[in-house]
Amino acid sequence: MAVFDKNPDKEWIKQRLIGASICILLLFLLLFLRLVYLQIIKGEEFRLLSEKNAVRLQSIKSSRGLIFDRNKTLLVDNRPSFNIKIVREDAGDVRKIVRKVAGLIQIPFQELMENIAKAGKGAFYKPVTLKNNISRDQLAILEAHKFDLPGIQIDIEPTRYYIYKKTAAHLIGYLGEINYDELKSNNYLNVRAGDSIGKYGIEKSFQEDLHGKRGGRQVEVDANGRIIKILRTIEPVAGFDLNLTLDLGLQQAAEKMLENKVGAVVAMDPNNGDILVMASSPSFDQNDFIGGISSKKWASLISNPGKPMVNKAIQAEYPPASTYKIITSLAALEEKHIDINTEVFCPGFLKYGNRKFRCWKKYGHGRMAITDGLTQSCDVFYYQAGIQTGVDALAQYATGCGLGVKTGIMLGNERKGLIPTSAWKMRRFNEPWQGGETLSIAIGQGFDLVTPLQMAVFIAAVGNGGTLYRPRIVKSIESNDGKSIKKIDPEIRGGLPASRETLDIVRNALFNVVQGARGTARGIQLKNVDIAGKTGTAQVFSIKKGEENKSEKLEYALRDHAWFICYAPAENPVIAISVIIEHGEHGSTTAAPVAGALIEQYMKNF
Amino acid sequence: MFDRRLIENFDWGFVILILTISIVGLVILYSALTAGHDAGVVHILFKKQIIWMGSGFIIMIISLLIDYRELDKLNLFIYALCVGLLVSVMIFGQLGGGSRRWLVLGFVRIQPSELMKIALIISLSSVYSTCVCQTGLNFNKLIKPAVLCIIPFILIVNQPDLGTGLLLLLIAGSITLFVKVERRVLVALSGLCFAAIPLIWFTLKSYQKSRILTFLNPDRDPLGSGYHIIQSKIAIGSGMMTGKGFLKGTQNALSFLPEQHTDFIVSVLAEEWGLIGCSALLILYFILLFWGLNIAYNCRNMFGSILAFGITAMIFCQVFINIGMVMGLMPVVGVPLPLVSYGGSSVITNMVGFGILLNIRMRRFTPN
């Protein structure tokens, strides 16, 4: 058992090394025998296969899953498209063949050669795309000359088709060819170079479900590349279909009303968080992106001042303006700074420090308590409530109501808005919070920023008695033969930080905003349905003293944004809506009628 | 300081052998490169490989100036340095192909997992040289080596680079078997390995699982990696006895294989030079390996013997896995063929290994 010293025992080392040598010898023998098997025993067979060079690989694209609305109306379909490909190995003189094709279907020779160049030098045996999506006439010509065109093959591949042009374009999204970084990221399953993947919206978030699995076949071809025999086929697996929560009819109605305006509409079911409408204007045609958008079209989309490529429902952030007074009400009531009877006198302004903060109503509202204050949207009442509550408590309630945080909708690029606190201002500007800023915050101006979707989720929670839902856009996922793959259940994110009594006070006031004699949105009253809501007018540009109500004369870009958030029916609501019209000036005149029309249409089904 | 006897003992034969394999490697590489790339690119890549080989030779020669026994004393320092590099790859590493393997230092990119192989061999040799005994090692003596292996293994698998990680374990395993372990320890460890297989299976990435399943049943994925193996087998088989001749491989010319200048390079050799060419390369490697074992035998120092064996084991594992994989004897893992496959890190690592072998050889008569 002696441990060796530094000088090894020669005999022992020798014995170990002989063991190692035998292992190496045996394993090398295995390699050699394998070589003999492949090169001598099976050599003839493999030589023949390699000389004919006849085994080709053809891939069969899977068809992407379909997308339906909540009533099973088909929104996104696949249509067959005819794509010309060339196998350079079989074509022989590639330039000659391509020139012939170019002549036959009247497409510039140069364009076709550029498409080949994109494929690079390698893999002569692989089909390379010459031209995608040729017409049926062009197809007929090529088929007729098939035998003069060695190496040319025409594949029928499914291509995306968006049936309702421009409808819910931001929500559904579009496709694009996978790029190098995406390909290398290993984030995408079953894809390869040249594939289309979702780049935006639902097409992107649900890429994995929609994509399916590519199939392919190994074929034996003759000298001209024509298939002699199919050796093996793997059938492609179609992607899964999505059933959305979207209501197509309502979506189209909302988009029609947004036409020629800039803004967004979100409608949801307050009882489960289902998104019924998500419209953002201006919109774009998703079909333009199929097979690569032309640079001219892209440039016009990008340079449009209305920013059509932004989904304003989740990506645009606006000051919530007077709609924020609901939050201030909840905070002040819950913190017991006011109660239902606390009255404030509004002379049309509030002096704070040496500044005068004005109410939108120049000569004031007189004495009023919270119900009238919210119904008539008195600024002075909320200046007072804000001062007593303080910026940080306000922020705490706003965050509790789902503002300043992402709603968790399954779409990329959602913005979370901004709810300022005194600590935030210190961090951001290295300046202490000013008391006057609290006054701005209390009426939803200043630093406050929210997205239309956040406001929809919030007003839905007010309507349903306090439950904040995570907005749901896809109800269920099914395989193309109708088997259920996945159900996405409604998800509760939490509750509003308010008691039953507090909510009742606020809900009563919101009811008066539309149904009351002095409400700011009384213009949209419907016969059969009671609506509860709140208007808002977000200042883009601060108005000078004494210039009240003169914004009709202001430049378009300086006009105020118009808000309206609401739910209906006021008791047991079935729909909650948030509308923003950029530069729409008054919530009551531009935003509220949109919501009113949508409710009228939706309630016909109840 | 530098003894004249060292020059007398310099092993010229070994250097000539390495040079021969390198030249054979360059010839095959040239053919593999011409197929898939434009003339300009071939020129650049080929030149790069020659520069790597030249630098490798220079590093090999310079390393001879230091007595290899210094490595024994410095083993923990070298080990810690390499682990440090692996950790910094994790943090600062360059992302490529979905994994972090490369560290950019100025104008060179290094792959610390390659250097780790050498560092681990040195450390294990150092540990084992103090505790070898006739009856073999018991459990207690294996704890330290096990820890030394696990740390870099986890770091490399995390990159993720399962191939290199497993190669590391394989090399460490061969060294451990070489120094002998007690029979009961051997039985227990084998049992443990079998038990670990299902556990490892669940931690594999989906593409790794698919490669292993495809290896077990090539028909499973005739359009993906199964297709590569089929094409590789056609290339090798069609070479027959004498091959199709230099630059005349048709499978090669059509770029049927995706990695023909790196991992699949043997298929090019087999197609163009046939069984004769392949056997010649196998014989060259065979001589190289026996030369290494001979160096281990003639060394009068336990550390040196184990070290020489470790380096030889490293070369062997790479040769066997690479050729076995290309011929469909093994799943597809990214292990390059020493001195033949394109790639700088692999060339440098192997040259450093050869330098150590030469070093041990040269100082075989110097007293401890």
C-alpha cells in the first residue's frame, strides 16, 4: 500500500500504459473497420448515389395558424401563392435559364439575378427563390415551357392573407422574413432562413403557436432536376388557430369613427378583461408586409405625422387629464381627507403660494361636494383634495389602480406610463417636489402619463365593483382539426384600493356625468341604457389667462387631446370603453360620442 | 541556466511528426474550403489557419524554455486563471450562435473552454502525483479531483457548450482511470453515471436531445441532422479504396455538408483520398498517440508521466469523437479534429499540449 515517491515505479507505469495502449488500439480498430464497411463493403452503393448526385431535399412549408374573432369570424387566412425556384446544380447555365424565365413572364432579368445572389454561393443543390407570388397567367406560361427549363420548379406555398384590410392591424400585427439575429438567437422554434415570422402584435406574441412545423421530402431527381421518385416525405404540421376576444363588428365601427382622426379606442368586457375593441388610428395594411414591404410604402408610413406604426392603445402615453379625478376622489375619500358631505367653494381659481390655479370654468362652480365636483369636473375641488392627500399618497392609489404599471397584455412594446412621486422627481431631476405640482397632478396634468388600455382596465374595474383584470386578447388555441390545445383563462391582477362605500360615491357621480342634468357628457344619453363615465381634456399647450375656450382658433397641433372613459350599463356593466382623440379638444364633444355609438351597437345584442 | 544537454535531448522526430500532420491537415482544409466559398474567402481563411499554426509553433517552442515542473507548483494558479476567464466569458463574452463562448481581448478572440482543458490536465496531474498507490485511489482521494472537474464543467455547459463540457469530463475520467481507482469505487461510480443519465436528459436543450435521438435512429430526422449524417456517409463511402482525387470530391463540391471545413472535414478527406488516405491519417495519429505514451513511460517524475498521459488522452478523445461522429458512430457534437479542422483556439490548445509533451521529453534526464 505504499504511496509512491516522486520517482514512479517503472513496472507499475508500464502496466498502466499497456492497458491504455490496448484501449487506443481497439478503438482505432473500430474506426478502421467502420471505414472499411463504408468505403469497401458499401462503397459501390455510395459511389453510385454520389455520382448521380440525385438526392435532393425539398422543404414543405407549414401553413400558419388562422385567427378568428370571438364569434368565430375568420380574420386572417392563408392563400396559396406560386413561387418560382431554381436549383442551380440542375439548371446548368444559370444565366441562360434565368434569361428565358425573365422573357417568358416579363420580369427584369436583373431582378431575378439579384434574388439568386441573396442566396450566396453555397448549396447548389438547394432550391433558391427566383420570384415569389407570380400570377396564374405567369404560372400557365411557365408550365407550358416546363421542359425547356431544367432546374426550375414552382412551389405552391401558403401565404398570409389579412381579410379585413387595415382592421385591427396593430393588434393582429404582421409578418416579415426572419433576420440574421433572430435566427441566431435560438428564440424561435422550427424556423430557418427565409421563413416568415410574426414581427408585430399577436402574430409576434403567439409566433410559437401559430408557426407550425415544416415538413419536407427527400426526392431522387434526373439530370434535369425533375423528380423521378419520392424517397421519403414528412408532412408539415399546420400551426395552431387562435380564437380572439375581439368583436369584429364593434372593431370596424370604432375604426370607422376614428377615420381621419388620430387616436385610439379600447373596449373591454369588465367581467373578465376580454378586449372587444382595440383600435389605433391611423392604421396600415398588413398585406403590404407580405414578402417584404416596398421601401416607398415604408417611407410613407414612417413619415406620416399620425404615426400609423404605433399602437396608440398600448404604446402612446397621454396625460389622463380630468379622468384622473376619479383616482383623486378614491384617494381623498379613502384617506378620510374628505367625505361625501365635504364642501369646497369654487370662485373659478385657487390661490396657492403666489400662483393662481384656475378652474376650467372661469366664473367658478360655487359651493359643491364631491358628487357635483366630479360630475361637473370642478378643478378647484380637486386642487383642494389633492393638497390634502399629497403627491405620494395619490401615486400610491394611482399605482394600485393599475396606472404607471404595465397591464400585462400579451403584446410586445407595451408602455407603462408614468405616475410621479416626490422620490421619483428627486431621482429624475435632482429637485424637490413643489407643492404646486401636486395641484397639477390632482387634475391629471403635469407629469402624469397613461395609456388608453390602462384607463380601460381601470374604468372596467370601477364598473365591476373593484376587480382589476389582466386584459385578455386570445381566448383559446386550437389545432386545425378543432382539438383544444390551450385555454387562456381570465386573470385577476388585484382589486382597486377602495371600499364599497367609496366606490359607490364615485360610481354615482360617474352616472351623473352622463345621465345627470349638468353632467359633462350628457349629450350621449341613450334611450335604453344608462352610461357612467368621465370626460377629460388633456392640455397639450398651456392656455394663457383669459383665453379660455379659444382653442378652436389654435393650430391643430396645439389643440387639447380629448378623453372619455366609461362603462355601461351603469348597474352591472357589460362593456367598458376608453377613447382618446388626439387634438380632439373636448372629451364631451369628440371622444364621448364614439363611446356612445359603440355602446348603442353593442347593447343591441343584449 | 539553459543546459546544453536539453538541446541534445530535443525530440526532433516528434516535431517532424506534428509538422507532417499539420501539412496533411492544410491540404484537406484547402480542398474543403474551395468548395463552399469564393476564391477570396478561401484565401483569407486559409491564410488565417496558416497564421494560427505558425503562432502555435512559436508558442510551443517558447514554452520549452520553462521547466514543466514549474507547472506542478503553479497548477492552482493556472487553474484559477482559467476558471476566472470562464467566469468573465459568462459576463462579458461575445454572443454567437445562441451561446457565449468567446472572449474578445484586443484583436484576438479566445475560447477559454479550450484552455481549460490544459489547465485541468495540469491540476489533476499535480493532485494525483502525490497520492497514487498500487491498490488504487479510494473515495476520499477523489473528492478534490471531482471538485476540480465540476466547476469548469458547469461553467462550460452553461455557455452552453455541452460537447466541450463532456470532452472535459472524458479527459478527466481517462486520467483518473489511468492512475487507477479501487474496484469498489469504480463499480460505485459506474452505477452513479447510469443513474445520472435520465437526470442529464431533462436538462438538455431541445436541439441537443434531437441530435441524440437522431443518432439512435437516423430516420427520425431525415431532413435535419439525420440528413447531414446520410450525406456524410455518402461522401465517405463514395471515396472507396483510392478516392476521387484532390479537389475532385463531388459531395464536397456541392456543399452538401454545413460544417465541412470544421467538424465534418474527415468526410472531405475520405471522399477525395479514399480508404488509403484515411488509413494514412489514422496511422499518423496512432504514431502520435504512442509517442505520447512513450514520453509518459520514459519520464522519471510522476507528475510528468501523468501529465504526458493526460495530453495524449486529450488528443485521442478529440480524434476518436470527431471521426466517429462523421462516420455515424456517435451523435453530432462539435468537437474539432486536432491539427486538421479550421479554427484558431483548437490549434493553439493542441500546440500548447504538444509543447508540454516535448518539454517532458527534453527534461527526462534532468534530476528532480
